[in-house]
Amino acid sequence: MDECALSRALEAPVSIPSTSTTAPVATPTTAPRRTGSLGPVGLVLAGGISVQFGGALAVTLMPRVGALGVVTLRLLVAAVVLLVICRPSLRGHSRADWGTVVVFGITMAAMNGLFYQSLARIPLGPAVTLEVLGPLALSVLTSRRALNAVWAGLALAGVFLLGGGGFSSLDPVGVAFALGAGAMWATYIVFSARTGRRFPQADGLALAMVVAAVVFLPLGVAESGTKLLNPTTIALGSAVAVLSSVLPYTLELLALRRLPSSTFAILMSLEPAVAATAGFLILHQALSVPEAMAIALVIAASMGAVRTQVGRGKAKVEA
């Protein structure tokens, strides 16, 4: 089952308010506490593990088709899967709707392209840690609370440690690509919410994925050419697409039906740690003590920023 099918299947028994995420969230009074054999927290963690291990698998595929080729395969396969099952309608949408979904797709393509270029140059754990700074910066800037200066300081301290005091231990080009991916991730969050408000269920995501695949296809063909048609490469690329896109979206949709968005955001802050673990187990990318401390600081900053936003929201409700 994919995100669209699950959305249709779960829509009837629960009351779904509008939220800022692309997936709807069930009200606490109507939602059960568990989903199958896994609770919602387990589903989120499973989705995060799937994403990061998909990224680790993508690194092993890069010698075959390059970073741009991997991104092309991932986006193409994900677009086909979402189109086949979602079957989004092309009618009844305004120019503003289409403009939003096109920008969303271009942002998705840029985010994936920059991130995979960073993976070709720096380890998975540090790359995800730097990428997380984008959503963290968005959270800090939108909350406008003095306490967020503390979280920003922790994040900067983590970046300083990660770079060995001057990024001497990391490829500076890879660092720049990871930071660029983080900026695109923040933009992705903004346009994901806008697309979710303009298109029903996951139709906007499916259409944006098509835009991303079309935008990236010339780049992948230019770098890899006929290597993209190798059956083994296609199979590995399909596995990356399922692990990094289709499966996480499905698990997150199920979890968000029954999990507060604040808890979901905190769990997302753990992704650098999951990425570091995947990098170690699959790619044998061991972390130094300063790098491990850096990742811990960025995770703490992300969690703190989310908790601050949640506290601010509760204060407004009580007032």
C-alpha cells in the first residue's frame, strides 16, 4: 500500500483536521493508540531507518551511475509508483495550484540532487547533520523566541566540531552541498504544506514527484547515459526509491494519523544518529569522538527548538 491508498482507507473512520504537514493527523479522541503490531512512534522510527539505510544503499550505487544517476533513478521510480497508485486528477486546478506544485517539484529535485552530491564527498552521518540545519534554522526563525538563540548556539557548536574547527576533516564542497540541501529541505517543508492545502490526499506529492523526475532526467542522462538502463542498476535504484521515498511516506502517514506533530518533529531530529548508524553498518564509516559529539549537539538543538515551539503554541492556547 502507498500513501494515497492508505489515505483513502483511513479517511472514513477518523476525523481529520487541516494541518501544516502533507499527511493528515487524526484527532486524539478518535484514533487508536496503536497501528497494527507497531505503535506510531515505532512507525516513525521505522520510516527514519528506512530513509537512512536507503541513503546508505544509494552510496553503494554511486560507482555505477554517479550521484546524479542515483537521484534520477530514485525520482523516476518514486514518480511512477505514486502515479500508478494515486492516479491524481489533472483537472480542476488553478494556475496558482500548478505554480505551487511545480515549485515544490523543483525544490524536491534540488534537495535530492544536492544531498546526493554531498554523499559522494562526505560520510552519511555528517551529511545528514549538516542538512538538518535547514529545518532547524526555519524552526528558530519562525518561533522568534529568545530561547532559540541557545538552540542556534548549540547547533553552531556542533557544526564547528563537525568541521574540526575549520572543516579540515571534511570535503568543503561536500559540506557546501549538504548545507544547500538543508536550505532546500526548509523550502520543501514550506511548499509541502502549501501543496497539501491545494491538492487532495497525496495528489500534489505525486505530481511534484513527476516534476522533480522530469527536471532531473537530463542531468542523470548526461552523467550516466545508457548505464541507467542496466537491469542491476535499475533494481538497486528501485530499492533506493522504495526505501527512501515510498516506504517512509507510507509509515509516516500511518503515524501522523495517531501521533502529535510535535512528537513527530522531535523524532525526526534523531535522523543524524540513524544516518551515522547506517553509515557505520553498511558503509563502514566510523565517526570520531568530535563528530559524534557534533551530531549529539545538533540533535539536542533540534529537539530543543521543537520543544520551544510546542511550548509557545500551548501558551497561546491557554491565553
